[in-house]
Amino acid sequence: MMEDLMDYEDAVKQFDPVLGIEVHVELGTKTKMFDAAPNAFGGDPNTFVTPVSLGLPGSLPVVNHKAVEYAIKIGLALNCEIAEYCRFARKNYFYPDLTKAFQTSQYDEPIAHDGYVDVELEDGEMFRVNIERAHMEEDAGKNTHVGGADGRIHGADHSLVDYNRAGVPLVEIVTRPIEGAGERAPEVAAAYVRSLRDIFRTLEVSEARMERGNVRADINVSLRPSPDAPLGTRSETKNVNSFRGIERAVRFEIQRHAAILSAGGTVIQETRHFHEEDGSTSSGREKSDAEDYRYFPEPDLVPLAPSREWVEQLRAELPELPVAKRRRLRTEWSYSDKEMRDVVNAGALELIESTVEAGASPAAARKWWMGELARTAKQNEVALEDLTVAPEQIAQLQKLVDDGRLTDKLARQVLEGVLAGEGDPEQVVQARGLEVVSDEGALTSAVQEALDANPDVVEKIKGGKVKAAGALVGAVMKATRGQADAARVRELIMEMVGVEE
């Protein structure tokens, strides 16, 4: 059934949107949250399992120390208080993909609470998102429905369950209500999740690859008539795993809620499914409240009491966080605010940083990644970081230009070779014979041939029409297959014609 939608601009004029975002991040530990099964992506179904992963009777969980460390690091990076004492709880309901029929999570005593993160929007404005809690839990397995349309359970004749992901360590980060975003609510939501993804990568606690589901967001949206009105009824769009998807889901839900409310209807508190193909959402199930899960303390795990010394040691070891790093690099690289924003939005910051570390100037590194390489990535519909070229190779390519061995045009041909898997820039130069002709003797003879073949042009130059030299430069470049330095060719033409510029 097609939902009624209000025009977005009208919706945000009539109503004040409020967001709540729950982000799940899979931690990059070697083993699972409560057992020694491998925490790895892929693998044949049901091969990364132990009796604990499968919830077999008599199996007992043990907390993964590294997962607790990663959770504390995330809490510290989000300016949270780290609990002196916390414990795990059982969240009870029927999960086909968690055989014990409950999820081990944290409820009233999370590892981290009361924090915030400052999010940089596309125009450079900062927006603070307050964090209610960050808690540890385990992931569920994966259901595959067979025989129905689009892999959905409706119409399927049977389902398969893969427990490889069951028990993978997660941290769930829950915001307080995000108010005051107004018409920028979709942008704020996407920027917030992007900020978290960048923090996870900086902390090296997760690969944070959204396309693999390492980072997933549940997006709560509600509308109210004005900022001083009580909060409206929320809908929760589950498991959105792309920044564009987050933006589109928020926008769609604002338009859907506005249409219902303006018609005098009531918004149902429910979970929703997001559809990447058209940016819409559809109804899932009516949303349970916390009491429906019958949380109670996990009797098989002792409470956690991270020592203050350990917490302070982890705080001291935190790396420079993304917002601070961007500000420092913007100054060091002499980029304008807009240049830096474009670099960040293109996902090129780390690539440029590595290219600069490998010896290129910040200006040259930006030119390559935001120019030729960005175009190539767009044409091939891949992310910049997935191109088959390393920052070190771009630095090598630029050095060949700086040393006068390649012109910009030749360098682009060399880059084509690198992207095609023909080796490092030096190897491509040798194999394709692309180096600039710097032998003065060879250049002089090429210029003389051009002069001899174009006596009319020579007369024009002698008569004062120096622009005519462009035709001779073109002839020499063609004769040398573009491998001559055009500026030096022009100098030789003027010298040999006997005209001073």
C-alpha cells in the first residue's frame, strides 16, 4: 500500500521533528562476546560456533575482556561517564536466530552513560547530539527465508538459520531526543552516524563497514506541533546501513507522519522496514516497550567493575578524534573550509593524509584524489577507498611530475596503467614508454622538423604573430606522442625562429 506523504517543506513548516537514533557497532575482536568462537565475516554457515553460540544446555558464557575495553574506549570518545559497576541482563523474547530465546544485553546499568558528540554538518556548522547510554550486547544470527519474494518471510516455504553471527560483540549507542534540527533533521541524522563511524575507525574498535552491517542504525522519528509541545508518537525504522539511506528514511518518515497528523489521524508506535530502492519505509510490527522484554540480571555472569586506573589509562591512550584532527589538518594543509568539507564528504581525508605522509604536497594530493580519482570512482560506481591504487603510488606519480619526468597529461596515462593493475608508476612509465622527452638533441630535431614543415607559420611568428607558435608546439607534441615538455618546446621554437617574447 502506497503511503500518503506531505510535501517535505510543508511538513517541516507545520511540525517540529524530533529524532532518536540507536546505532549498533560490531566490535572487531578476534572472538565473540561470550565464547571463543571466531568473530569473522563470511564463512560457511554454522562454522564459527561453539556450544555457547548455539545456546546448548549447560554451556556458560565468559565475558570478552577486549570487548569491554573497546566499549569503554567508545564511551570515552563520546564524552560519557564510565560506570564503576555494571552488569549484564537477559532481554527475553523469541529469537529464531538466538537459540537460548533471550539476548544477553545491558539494561538499567550500562557500561557508559550521559555523553555527547559534536557533529560537523556539511556547511561547517556544529550540532551537539546528547548520548543517553552506550551498552554492550551480543548480535543475533541470520535468518534466510527461502521460496518467497525478495528473501522475505511472507510467502517463503522454509527458513534457514546461520549462527555464525550469533554472539558477535556489539555496542549499542542510544541518543537522547535530538531536538532543534528542524528542516535539517535528515542531514543531522546522517552526519551523526557518519561521525560515529569515523570515531569507530579512529579508535580501531571496528572495521565499521556499513555495507557489511558492521554499523547499523535504528532511526526513531516523531513530530510535534511546536518545540514546546510534548513529544509525539515515534516510529522506528530498523537496520538502515547507509548514510544516504538514513537521510532518506528520516525524510520519508517526516512526510508520512505529517500526512497522518494533518489529516487528524494517529501515528502508530511501530517498527518500520526501509527500502533502499525507493527510499520508502513499510510497517513491521507494533513496537514493544522495555517492560515487555522482562529484563532481569544475567545470573551466569558476574557484574563488571572496571577500575578507575584502567579507565584513565584507556583515556590517556585515546587517539586524536576526527573533528579535532580535521581542524588540525585543515590548518596544516592550508585548505579552505569548503575544500576541507569537500574532502571529508568525498571520503578522501585518510587517503590524502596517507598521500601527504608518503611525500606529496597537500595541494597535489587533493588534486589527484578529488580530481582524476574521484571521477574514476564515480564512473565505476565505487568508493574512492576501493579504487585499485594506493596513496603511496599517487605520491610516487606526483614525484615523477615534480622531477619533470612526466607532464600532467602523461601522468594521467600512467595512472590509467596503475589502475589497470600494470604495477607502480615507475613500472608503467617503463612498460608504456611514457617518460617526457628531455633529451635536448631529440627535442631540437623535432622542433626543426616542425619548422621545416610549416614555413608559413614561421613567417607569421617572425611577423609578430607569436600566438601562431601554438600550432608548431602542437606538431612537436604530436611527433613526440605528447612526451615533450610543452613549455620547453615553445622556448626552443622562439629561439630557433629568432624571436624574443
